[in-house]
Amino acid sequence: MSKRLRKKRELHKKRKLRVRNKIFGTPKRPRLTVRRSNKHIYTQIINDLTNESLVQVSDLSPEVKTEIDDHTKVEISKIVGKKIAEKAQKKGVEKVVFDRAGYQYHGRVKAVAEAAREAGLEF
């Protein structure tokens, strides 16, 4: 691994920890976290008191994978945001705390958040 890439990962880890120190999911208001890679996007809703993942959806999930043929990454992120909101509402989750995990609120992360809001989740 190159020195530049190592430094970039260290800086991302610092940002992520700084955000996580301020954001905490409770049973009434769990945490919606987003993880993105170059190819995929992952979301999950977590209750931090019990360290339990209530709902998770990614572009690799079977219910999403059938819909994503010939879409851009941002469009796929919107589908994932909509699906996570639908699954959360089935579990009885209406309000969440959004954890962008150190990523900028831009592009795919923003698409997930806006789609989840449109589908009924409150941030």
C-alpha cells in the first residue's frame, strides 16, 4: 500500500471516529449509517445500546439487485435509501440519526439520505 493511500485511510478513520463520538443510536432513535466503496453502497440501522443491527440493505441485497440493472451509482443509492426506509418502517422505526461515517454529504451519501427521507424516515 502506498504512503499516500495509507495517509488517506488514516484521515478517513479520524473523521469517522470524530463523527461517531457525537452520534449515538438509541432504541427510540437508532442510527442509520452509510458505508460506500468504489463499487457498492451499504446501509444499516443500528441500536447502539444493544449493539444490534435492526435492518441492513446494500446494492448487493436480493431485493435491490433485481432493480439496479443499467443504473448509475447515484440512482442505485437512491434505490438503497428507499429500501432501507421501507424495511425500517416495517420494523417500527420512524426516526433515525444519520451517520455519514466521515464521508462528505454529497453524491451517493446524499442520495441515500434524501431517498430515505422521501420514503418516510425522519432525520
